[in-house]
Amino acid sequence: MGKRESVFYVGRVSKIGFDQNKFIAALFEPVPFEDRSSNNIWNIVNVVEDKDYHFYSGKLNKANPDATVTVMTKNYKEELEKKEPDMVLCSSEFIYIPEYSGIAFHSIPNYIEPKRFISIFQQIIEKTISNFFFVDCQINLLDNLDSFFKKLNDFSSISIMKAAVNPPNPLFGRFWESLKEYLKERNATELQIKEINKNDNLRTKIKELIRLLLKNDENEIEQYLKSNDISPLDAAILMSLDGYGNGRIDGYIKDQYTFIKTHERMIHFSLGQEFTVKEIFDKANEIFQRISNERYMEH
């Protein structure tokens, strides 16, 4: 049998109604989340700041207040049930990199898989901060742009496009800088946009834009941006692909209806069964740096 691997997913933390400082403070003083459906308690624990490399590490733990375990009697001839209150049932390590609003977390098969981690983590942060503010915390997983494009490129027509995005600060992508500036001028923390043409093909350049990003020719991109305006919806799709919202494209492959969502072809990496938080940081930081370079993101 091969060695077991530990799989990590990477995404961005979107903060609506609170800032980076409040988020980090919530990591250190989180309010536990009670899952009433299973009588389990979740919380963020053991948060530590690495001042040398500028990241935070911690764990998302699931515990049972009324847990019992089966043990052997002292003569090892019988077994019995013993109370073990607040026993940790499973734990997922994570790191947070403020520079990218980036998070990487350990996916535990059958216990703390990506959707579960995201849901619980978000609720803990929102519950911690919302005692004082109206807040919305989201984690958007980063997309594998090549995989997304391969499916999108098979579309013979596009009939519906929609996106909901949250402008980041200060990082931005050059392809959607104009949309970020528009939202800043409007003092908007979120934008929802949708276009529909069920009888014909929408006039979108989204394939052209993603193809250009994947080609990674800086001179060609520079000339394109000087000569072309990027529509708000195309920009919003690109923004969501970079981890700052959600998007969906509906259309047809020949005569068959289909659709593709952002954050379904997720970037992830693997480490060995034993790992350190520094190893998680190194892998995640490398991915965020590469994405910033490949997608022409700037401060």
C-alpha cells in the first residue's frame, strides 16, 4: 500500500462588514459553534502567529461534550464504557496568510471535508464578530484556471452568465481593476450581476480573456488592455475565479444544455501523513504567489 497523503485546499477569506484586524482578533478569541443536529461543539483552537513568515496557524476542532469511550478493565477480561467529556473527535489544521487573505486547510475525508470546513469556519467567525457588527464571512476556493477553461471552451453557445463578487483590498487583478474601482466609487461591498439571452449567444469575451491569461504573454496582455474594455460581467467572472466571489455560466455543448460554476475545479496540494505548519505555509504561499503572477494581480 502507498503512503497516505494529507490533502489541503486553498482559498480566499472574503470579509464583509469587518476588516483584517477584526478577523485576526476573532481567530484568537473565537466563540464556539454548537451543532445542534449532532450535539457536537466546534471551535478554532491553538492559533499562533508566525512573525518571521507573516502567517497564522491553528486548528478547527470538533468535540463531543458527552463522549464516551470503550476501555478494558484492569485485568483485561472485560470492557466497559467510560465518560470522556469534550473529547476531540477530529481536527483540521489551517494557516492564514494576511497578504493574500489566503487560507489553506487540511481536508479530512468523511469528517471535515472542504464544504464542512468552510461552513463551520465561517459561522464561527460570523458569530464571534456579529455581536458588534453585521458581518458576512466567506471562503472562496481558488479555481484551477486551465481545468475551468477546458470545459468552458467546449461550450458552443453561452446563454446565461451571473456572478456575485466582493472587491478585495488592496490586491486586484489587472483584468478586473476597472470593476474594483467602480465598486469603490459606489462604496459597494458586494455586486450581483446577471445577463440572459435564451434565444441566442451572449456577446461575451470570457473565453478570449481566460485564453489570454493562460497564454501568459505580458506584452500581448498589455496591448489587449490598452485596446479593449472589459465588460463588468466578464470582469466579475474573472474576479470570482481569483477567489473574490462566485460565478456561473450556462450554455450548450452542441444541443445539450450544461453549466459550469466557479470553485468546482479547486486547486489543492498534498503533504505526507506527518507535516508541519511551515510546510503548509510554504506550499500555500507558493500557490498564491504563482496565481498572483499568472493572473497579473497587483497591489
